[in-house]
Amino acid sequence: MSNRSIRSLHGRQHRSSDARMTPETLSRTPNSVYSAISTSRRSSSSRQSAVKVAAKSLAGVFIACFTPPENEATSSVSSDAQRRVNKNGCDPTRSVLVKSYNSTLERETGSIRFTLEQMYKATDNFSPARKIGQGGFGTVFKGTLDNGMLVAVKRAKKSVYDMNLGVEFQSEVQILEKVEHLNLVRFYGYLEEEDERILVVEYVPNGTLREHLDGIRGDILDLPARVDIAIDVAHAITYLHMYTDHPIIHRDIKSSNILLTENHRAKVADFGFARLAADTDSGATHVSTQVKGTAGYLDPEYLKTYQLTEKSDVYSFGILLVELVTGRRPIDTKRDPRERLTAKWAMRKFKNGDAGSAMDPRLERNATNSLILEKILELAFICIAPQRQSRPSMRRCAEILWSIRKDYKELSASDIDSISSLSERHNSITEE
Ligand SMILES: Nc1ncnc2c1ncn2[C@@H]1O[C@H](COP(=O)(O)OP(=O)(O)OP(=O)(O)O)[C@@H](O)[C@H]1O
């Protein structure tokens, strides 16, 4: 969704034979990195001591005392997986849609192959009044299908098609057909006729996360809403990495690819760059491939080695977390040179015990928000660790965020004294 997207730099195709980390290995938190960040921070002189005590002890507690909510992870994602499954891998809603379009060519997978006539009808002949967006892929229209269903109709621009979009389009369709999750934009079908390429996906009515952070979509998102959005995105990527038939790497996690519903639920969009992950059964750890993604979100190790793993999504997710709490874009060229790379700037502030000054100025400043900001930044910084082995799995990120949300709820109803007592309670649990 940004013209900074890097479509194709260098191309090589091969698979490595290194052993891939298992989900069990991935779910272990790199405590050393986490605590290295915590201990390298200078304590803030301006902070009230109770908050410092609480922050320090909670830093360990957040990791050490999390009851790994395995069940929640497993049940939420696997029930989703069950929900989606029929023998063609499509969910009941899709089937209904397919039935109502039985005059069209239906693919075995359950997605619909639309006709041009249907697309013209759905979009009032691609009327400018129906245009809702423009991106590197083409133009997006708000469409209405015959059955009244609202959809987003993504029409590829011809120049993109001429640049070998055919292969990418088919690969995007194939990936979209495989996935089904509440936090992923749902795929309904596509059109491929002569020089027209169109994707028909769920219409998500409330704009992109970036628009919300820019304040052009009404009310500013408060911190709990941002934590919820981070959790939704973590669920979506965890699903792609761990619960699809074959792990999928999204490769373009960024705030302008996160669409929001009216209730501020997040849905990850845009599978244009998505790739199947390495085939672990054959012992591969990564796929080597052309570098694609968006400047500012790109994993430096992937950029350097062309080796793509799920941890590249984790890196982009870390950048997204920084974006969520600072409100700033990952690269902000209008700022002072020392502030242009937002993650670096925020990390410096954090290490100097001054994380609070990296907080989005539109967020309320209070003890709870400051503490939660630190927790989110701590997680962000392990996600963007230079070496991919040091980064947590997406599932681990989701677990940490659940605990952050839980503690937010407990802390927000209380004052500094309660923060201290919560930290004491956690200490006594660890001592036991
Ligand atoms: N499913 C959707 N529901 C509602 N609006 C959408 C939907 N998909 C895209 N949009 C709108 O259209 C805009 C462009 O989206 P699009 O996915 O086409 O970008 P893109 O071509 O993938 O961009 P890039 O390739 O540069 O990342 C979005 O910013 C959003 O405002």
C-alpha cells in the first residue's frame, strides 16, 4: 500500500538444509535478550520510585511468571482452523457465497471465479465514486454483489500486469485460498480474463491502522485499543506461521496493511508478497528468495542474506509495535536525523530510562500507560533483534501481549500503590 514497497531486488531460489527451529524451540522466550535490554537501561530520575520498582520486577515477571496460555492459543486458533475446514478448505460462509454464484466458474478450492460482467455490475462500471483506495497493485473499489454483500474489489493496474504480475497474481490467489482467520481479510474470489486481474475480498469499513495513527479517522486510539490491535495481528501471523497446512510468511506486515473494523478489530490484508515457508520436513530452515517488503519494516538479516524465515515477519511486527506506541512511521524523513529511524530513536530513549518521551503525544500520560509502554517496547526490541534466532516466535509475542493486556486491566483500575503491591505479589510468587 505504499510506493516504498520493494517489489523485487535480487533473485535466487534455493533451500538450505539447516535444521529448522521447532515450534517448541520458538516458543521459548529469549530471556537473555529481554533482560539485557531491561538491565541496560539507566533508571529514570524523573520517575516515581514505586513505578521503577514495579517496572523492574514486572519486567522479569512478564516473562517468568506468565502462565503460558497454551490452551487459549491452541483453542482459539485451532477452533478457527476447525471452523474453516471442509474438504476443500473453505468455510461455510464461503460456501454460501459460492452457492449464490453457482452460475460462475467455481474452483475446486471453493473460491469463486467472477466474470467481468459481475465485476462491472458490482462496482457500477468501476465508478470513481466507488473508489476506496489506490496501491502498488492497483485500484480498490467498494463493490456490492448480487446478494447484497459488500466487498472490496482490487483491480490490478495494467502496468503491473505487464510486469509479470501473472505469476504473482496466481501465487497470491493460491495463498488466499488456503487461509481463513478472523484477523485476516477474507478472500472471496478473483477474476483472470485477458489483461484484467481482480481480487474480491472482504470489505473492511474503518480504514487502515496507519490512518488511525495519523489521526485522520476520527478518535485517537487509546493504549488498550492499540494493545488489542497488536494481539489481533499477532494472532493472524501466528495462524499463518503455525496453523495453516504449510507455514506462510506474509512478508509485508505494516500499518497500512492492517485494516480496522468499526469495533477496531484488526484484519491483516495484502498477501501480494506472501510466500510459503521452508519445507521443514526436508530439513530446510529458510527459503532464499527475492527481497520484498516495505522499507522500514524489512528484516536486515533477510536483506543481507536473502534468507526468508517466519522471523522476518516477527521483525516487521516489532517495528509495527514501535509504530503503535509512538504513533510515528518507521522512517520519518521530515524529522531531525537522530529521530528519522523511529525504532532506533525509541530504543535509545528506552535505554536511557526515558521511554515515556517516545510515547505518542496523543496518548494519556499516566503511570499505567508508562508501564505498559515499556513492556510493549521491550517486546518490540526483542522482535527486532538483529539476529533472527534471538527473536521470539509470533506465538510467544501473542502470549506476552495477552499478559500485558491482563496487567493493563489490573493496573488501570488502580494507583501507584497498587502497582507496587502487584509487583510485590509477583515477587512473592517467584520466591515461592
Ligand atoms: N479489503 C478492504 N476493505 C476496505 N478497504 C480496502 C481493502 N483493501 C484495501 N483497501 C483500501 O485500499 C487502499 C489500497 O490497498 P491495496 O491493498 O490495494 O494496496 P496495495 O496495492 O496492496 O499497496 P502496496 O502494494 O503498495 O502495499 C488501502 O489503503 C485501503 O484504504
